[in-house]
Amino acid sequence: MEIEFWGATRTVTGSQFIISDGKRKILFECGLFQGRRKESEERNRNFPYDPGEIPYLFLSHAHMDHAGNIPNLVKHGFRGKIIATPATIDLLQYMLRDSAHIHEKDAEYVNKKRKRKGLPPIEPLYTMKDAEESMEFFEPLDYYETFEDGFSVRFIEAGHILGSVQLIIEMDGKKIGFTGDLGRPHLPILRDPDQIEGVDVLIMESTYGKRYHRPIEEAYKDLEKIIKRAEELKGKVIIPAFSVGRTQEVVYCIHRLIDEKRIPEIPVYVDSPLSTNVTEVFRRHPECFDEETYKMFLEEGDPFGFERIEYIRDVEESKALNHMHGPMVIISASGMCEHGRILHHLKNSIEDERNAVVIVGYQAVNTLGRKLVEGEKRVNIFGEPHRVRAPVYVLNEFSAHADRNDLLRYVESSGVKRIILVHGEEKEIEALREELARRGYDVHAPRRGERITI
């Protein structure tokens, strides 16, 4: 058996690998690579294999770095089956269409500039039509069910986002575990991740391979202080948040803080059509909730809705928020501040020290979000420089990724001795690799294009 690694190797995006028994190749994940524009364009447009020869694609979850290049895969000839949980499929119905809309708009914007320079137009990575056609290839597989066709794949809980799974793969007499993105235990909303055991090889993420998270209650305390500050100064709290998972976690947190009378009931706006649609998917899948959230859903009503929250779809309503005075909280996408409505809110708020920016998710290298986290005092938004006067708070406790301690405990409990590390930037992955090697594990972090024989 051979594993080919084509993404998320010493980086956190573009997840994509193939397992082959010499007779056929099975694809796991098909994510978008995010980084410098030229490199991203090259990697995302061109596949290092023939998509038409792939009979199955299995997905761990719906985030774009794991599933965002599926329409392009289909566009290039994939005609197999895409296997995912029902919740993941429901999320991708919205997310792939939203991604296609962004690619079309980006190409439209670039082509206006190219036309003025007398250059030929470029094509979007994929279109709305491509996204809609790709949905025809999806087939659901529930948690704890097994897919079989001369090999087998079983889904177990990953605890990362709604519908996320770990995969246990059996092929050619070998058993491989793949964590996908591994969640954290004891977080609100979702069930805790299951433990993979009894596999020959464990392919594990390492996003926070050298870092630790404080308890989630510390983030609640910090957000409480930030919102109280906004009320006192009549400012805005701007929260860039991924539409899937992070937005719902922050809304849930604010809901609890209001219920416990720890913060004033200031207006809260979720300004993202995708986040609004995704929240509806959350409401349709309470089977994914942990016991506390499921009980809240049944006994107290919607955990993602309360009197002071408003979900914004209309673009004119979104623009109107920029002219309204605080105090208020605005939660908007994209989570790494690279596109979408969050850019308009940052543009209109970041130079006012009464406001605040709250980072609640991982920020990849070279993104605007990463520059804010690293404390840059001047950043470009829509190509224009802006001074960062609003304080920037980083609450990594909201992260849906296991931290260093979680990952080390997970490996110890797995009983496996051979580890392959993916989904980590160089420093994170090397720190975790060195510690696992010190503890006696056979551990390796592959490069892109590397092939490993099991």
C-alpha cells in the first residue's frame, strides 16, 4: 500500500492525499490551498493526478481547506462518489456555492484591471455551475457506519465542526487512522472527539503542535471584558469568524453571557449570508450536539438565537452597519480577513480606538488576520493603507483544534507507534515531531509529493 501526500504538508491548507493498493487510487480530502496568490493559483488549478481515474473521494469535514476544490476536481473529470456525513453534505451545499461566487467575483474584479491593460481575461477557478454540478456526486455515510468496496472506511467523531469525522481505513491488509482536524474535548456545542485505536499508522493533524490553549472559560471572561468596554466607550466589537463552527460558538458564548447577566444586552449582528445559512444547518442537525447543547436545544429553545441578535443577509443592511454607532458586536466572514464583508467592517472600524477587533480562529501566514495577530500597526485593506488604532485581542481558546497537550495525550492513548504528521506549519509540526520522536515514536512529516509505503 502507498500513500501520496499532495496537500497540508508542512502547511495547514490544501489537504489532499491518495491511498493506493496498486490497482486503484482512493482520494481523501480535496481542499483549497491558501497562501501567496501565484502559488495558490497554480496548486488549485492543476491536479498532480488524473481526477478521472479516482473512483472515490472521502471527506473528513466541510472546511474549505479540506473540501473547497471539489468543483474543480469534477470540472477536470472526476465522476466517482464523494462520501461524507449528512451534515457535511448539507454544509457544502451552501459553502461550495459561496466559494464559487467569490471566485467569480474575484475573476470579474481582476479582469477589469486586465482589460484596461489590454490583457486577456482569466477564468475563475470554478463557477456556480461547477459547484452545483459537483453536488450530484455526494453520497451520505453516517457516523459509525462502514463503507466497503474491496477496502473499508469507517467514520467516527472528530469533534471539530458540525459533521466532522475521523476515518479508519482498511486496505490491502493494513489499517490506517486519519484524524482529519481533531477537535478539543470539553468545548460547547459538539461531542468530544473519539479515540482511534488499533491502527498500523496514524495520520494526524498538528496545527497547534507547539502551542497550548487556556480553558474555554478564560475566553468567556475575556469576551465579557471586551463587550463591557464597548458598552462604556460606545464602540464596536468586530469579530472575523469562520462561517462554520466559529460563528456559532461565538454566538453561543454571547448567548450564555447574556443569560448569566455577565454582559449587557447590546445588539449583536451576524453579517454573513453563508453564516446565516450554516446556522440553519446547525439547527437541522442536533444529533451532532453534545449533551448540554442538545438539552438546551430541547428545553430552552434555539441556542443560536436570542432577542438581541440579528442575522444579516441583505448587502444594503450590511453597509448600514458601517454608519451605525455602537455599542454593538459584528461577527462576519471571512475568518482570516481575506475577503467578504469583514473587510468593509475592518476598513470602517480599525482606525477608531473605541472599537476592538477580536481574533477567534487560526490565521494562516500572509493573511490580513495574521498581520493583525502579529501586531502590525499599518495594514492594507482593499489595497489602501490603514492605521491599526483599535486594540486587537486574540482568543485562541475558541479554536476547534486540539492543542499540543491534547495531541500528545491522543497519541499516547492510541497505542500506535508509527505517526505521520500533516496540517501544521513548519515550526508547529517540527516541535511536535521532535517531542514524539523523543518519546520513542516512529514519526515523519512528509513533503508535498512524497510517497510513503506501508
